[in-house]
Amino acid sequence: MGVVGATGGREISRRMVSERASQRAFFGVSAVLFAASAAVTIVWCASMSAMGEMSMPGGWTMSMAWMRMPGETWPGVATSFLGMWVVMMVAMMLPSLVPMLWRYRQAVSRTDKTRLGRLTVLVGVGYFFV
């Protein structure tokens, strides 16, 4: 019985190490994703604010960031705006999403550990898609 107990203890220890590694990877990827999206948002906004302003009737001005550049198509403008909006949304919403995703991972890990990463990514992408 002593041998079985020792082997079971190693198995529990390995499982705990594996769970901690999974936890570190999850929070590490979340932190990198947040930092990258925040940095891209800051750079994108800085480039927008560097654009000049257009005079409008009534003495006010409008940022040129919302104007189509010469040779730029409307689908190109829409794609650029959508890209900027998605990056900004990830930076803003990820801090509130990570705790929910962590709890989701804990609930799913009890039943299906093999696809845990893929399922977590699918839930996160679904959240941002909606």
C-alpha cells in the first residue's frame, strides 16, 4: 500500500504542476494580448491625432482622421475603421473577459482537458464577435 500511495502522490503532484503551467500560459497569453492591443490602439490614435483639421462652417473644425484620403476607397476606409475598432475593443474588454474565461476553463477542465485551449479561444472569439 505504501508504493501505491507514493505513486498516487506523484500523479497528483504532476497534475498540479500541469495545472499551474496551464494557468501561467493562460494568464501570460492574456497579458501579451492585452499589451499588444493597447499598444496598437495608442499608436493608431497617435497617428490619427497627428492629422490636420478641416475647417467647417460655423467656425469649428473636424479631424481629418474621418476623411477619406486621396486614392483610398470606401471599403478601405471601412476596413481601417473596423480594424481600429476591434483592436480598441480587445484592449478595453479583455480585462473583464479574462476572469470569466478563467472560470470557464476551470469548469471545462473537469470534463474535457484535451481541447481546453481550443474551447477557451472559441469562447473568447465568440464573445468578441458578438
